[in-house]
Amino acid sequence: MFSIGDLSRRTGVKVPTIRYYEQMGLVAAPERSEGNQRRYSRQELERLAFIRHARDLGFAVDDIRSLIDLSGHPEQPCGHADKIAEEQLISVREKIAQLKRLEAELERIATCCNGQTVGDCYVIRALSDHALCADEHG
Amino acid sequence: MFSIGDLSRRTGVKVPTIRYYEQMGLVAAPERSEGNQRRYSRQELERLAFIRHARDLGFAVDDIRSLIDLSGHPEQPCGHADKIAEEQLISVREKIAQLKRLEAELERIATCCNGQTVGDCYVIRALSDHALCADEHG
DNA sequence: TATAATTGCTCTAGTCACTAGAGCTTCAAG
DNA sequence: CTTGAAGCTCTAGTGACTAGAGCAATTATA
């Protein structure tokens, strides 16, 4: 049996976050000690590790809920789980592409400032005048 | 003079967001018409375009506030503006690196599922067992 | 000019995924 | 048996908006 602090140390999920997940129904409410403190089993530790891992990978809490539901039905086809993972992959790739455009733009902005005062600072001018942008972003 | 809707169309910032920016003190409260509707000048249009541009580039609202303050003092040295832009560039690069790790992990997860049922689905197993990960993430 | 459609107003509350703090109780070590 | 860490519940705050209710003003059309 683990206390909530044990669980936190073993999974890297912060204590208030574990309680929040319980409130959201992502993890079930565990047994309690005589003094009303949460006591977790190994199974609950594993579920929390699953959640932590999925969150690290950027899955939304709703997606995680679906994945947990699916893992409770091991006899069903896994197309849905695949779909969730693939959509997540697409969204990650889109974010990377978007951030690369920002990187290029910021590189230009942050490295071109040779002015001595704000009045002719490239950072400020570039933000004021979209026309100074090499290409579209946002 | 522009109505709030004009401003929205010209800058791409949604109407409620403009009002929210006013509440946050990012844009000043403008003149009002006889019937209490907001009426903006060209200067205010430009400031909002500046904000929009900076938000597109991922600057936090607090950073934008600093940049606006700076642009109101064109005689001062621009080191601070440079610093904000450079920090933003670093943070964007970190996000890209992080997302690339996620991409690699998700690729492995999403493309390796040859099982027919959830029971042996790679997506579910990979999330359950961090040991299946090729390298660290998160 | 009358009316209808659109746009605008304020205000409250909701989103997501937590995080912080107050004020109290229980637990484990010495 | 005491002390200090860890736990409890509850409310409220974060960032950057977004949604909706219930009105008022403006603009376009007949």
C-alpha cells in the first residue's frame, strides 16, 4: 500500500495533481486509512504511470480517458487507440512546423538589432510592421 | 474612426479578445460614440496589430506589455527588447526539441501496432510500460 | 421614414490542466 | 509522547481567452 506521497515520488506526478485526477475521474478513488488518508495498490500506481506517460507525450486528458477505457476491453479491436495516437502524431508535427516558422522569424528579429536605442531597434520595428516579415506566420 | 468590428477584421483579433485586452490594460480604453460604442483611431489599430503580431510569435502578454512600454521610450537603449526576443527564441527552440522527441516516440507507437485487438495493441502497451520507450522524454 | 438585420454593450461563467494557500488532522520517527 | 512532515478539504487563482444571456445602438434595405 502506497501513500499519495509515495505514488507521487514513484510516478513524478505531483500530489495535488493526483487528487485533481481523482476529482476528474481519471483515477478511481482509492481505499482510505483509518485516519482518512489515501492508500493505493500497485495497480493504481501503474495506472498513474500510464497517465503520466501519456501526458508527457502530449495526449489530452480526454484522450487518456479513452485510452484507459480501451485498455479495459482487451478483446476489442484496437483501431480507436491507433487513431488517437495517429492524430496526436499529426498534431505534434503541425506544432513543430509552426514553431519552426516562428524560429526563423525570431532569428531574424533577434539577431538583426544593431541600433543603439529603442527608436531604431529591429525587434520593435519588426513587431510594429508585419511587412518586415520574410514570410507569413501565425 | 473604427468600430471594434472594423478593428477585428483589420487585425484578425476577435472582438471579445479586443475587449479582454482592454480589460488587461494591454490596449487603452478608446473614445466612445454617443451610444457608448468603442471608436478607435489609426494609432490604436497599429498597436493592436503589434500585439497580434507578437502573440503570433508566441510572446506572453507580459512580454508584450514590456515591449509596448519600451516602444514608448524610443530614446532608451534597446537591450531589453533584444533580451525579450532572444529569450523567446530560446524557448521556441526548446519546445521544438521537446516536440521532436515526442514525434519520434509517437511514430514508434503509432506505426508499430499490428495486433488486432486492444489486448496486444502497441499503443496501449507502450503507454503502460515506459520501458518500451527507446529513450527518455518528458 | 420605418423596420429589420447586424453589430455592439456589460456581465457572468466556462475552458484546460493544473497550482497555491488556508486551516486543520494524521502519521512515523526518535 | 512529542514533534515535524505529510495528509486532508475547500476555495480561489493561473493564462489567454471563449461562450452565452439579455439588452442597446447602428446600418441597410424597403
